[in-house]
Amino acid sequence: MPTNITIQRILVIVLQRIKFIILLTLVCMLSFFLYSKFFITPMYSTSAMLYVQNYNAKSQSNQEKGKIFSSDISGSASLAEAYIVFLNNSDSITSLFNDCDVSITNDYFFITVTVSGSDPQTCANVANQICETAGDVFADRFAYGQIGIVRSAKLPSAPYEPNNLKNALIGLVIGLVASVLISILLELIDLTVKPDDDLQEMYDIPIFAEIPDFGN
């Protein structure tokens, strides 16, 4: 058989084995989808938000009521950044994690508590319990300022992973590539001599006619 593989040859191989390629591609896509849907544990995520102020609004005397100045923002942001360190290292906070993945981050003077896990209700409960306990941690560590809850965590309606559609598409691509490679490999290891093209390429002579085998 010919040993050189050209783009034209690959296209011929693909067309010859198109049914095999389509079948294997669909099987891989379906397998990835079913595995994603029934064997991968769904993961849920929810978040709650706190705010931090570097002053106590009730005892505020040198500022206009209801207004926040730039000095308040920078001061509150610095306080929030220091406060997160205590939250991440507080036993009363970490004991509430309940085997969930918890991330506590700040954006200026806002603190976001993000909780991920396999049970949506547990995620929401953990996030809200952390926010409720955060006030006690703040009062124990800081003699000034205050915190409050901006947004409580809600029950997540759908998992953020696995993405069944994405996994099915990955299976489709893998199946397509694998089926084409297998087809080319089968062609390479096929030692049988095929009519016309193989003979012409092997012996570099033109083929003018073919004698049919009437015995088969």
C-alpha cells in the first residue's frame, strides 16, 4: 500500500469511513454527557455581602448625615482589609464552614462571602451564619467602626458545575479527532493491495484495464 499521506488522501479516507467517524463521534459525545450528568457531583455557589465603616454612624459628629466622604472610603477599605485577616483566622468563623469551600474577599469597604459546596441549602446557611457571626468577631477585635449586612445569601437555583453542554461538546471534539486518527491508522496498517491507485503508485506504471474476479 502507499505510505505517503496527503491531505487529499486523508479526505478520501474520511469519506470512506464517514459512517464509522459519525458513529464514534456520537458515542463519545453521549458518553461525556451521561458521565457529566449522572456521575459528577453538582456544585452550588452563593454569596453574601457585608460593609465595613471606620466610624460609628450614631456617634458621628463632624460629618453631614447620610453622606460618605473620600476619607471614609479609604479608611473603611483599610479597615475591611485588616478585618478579613481576622475572619479567615477566627475559630468561630472557620468552624461554620461545614466542609464547604469558603472565600472571603473585599472590594473597598465591601466584603463578599462566597460559599461553594454540593448542597445548596448548606451553602446558603453557611454564608448567612458567617455574616451573623462576623459582627461578634468585629466587636472583639476593633474598638471603633461598625459592620452591617448588605445582602444575605440566597438558595442557589442551579449548580455552576458540571456544565453538561460544555462536556458534551468536549466529547464531540475528542470523538471526532479520535475517529479520524483511528481511520488514518487503520489505513496505514492495511497491507492489502487495492486496485488502480495502489498498483500505479507501487510500480509507477499506468493501469489501463482490470480483470474482474468472476469466481467471487
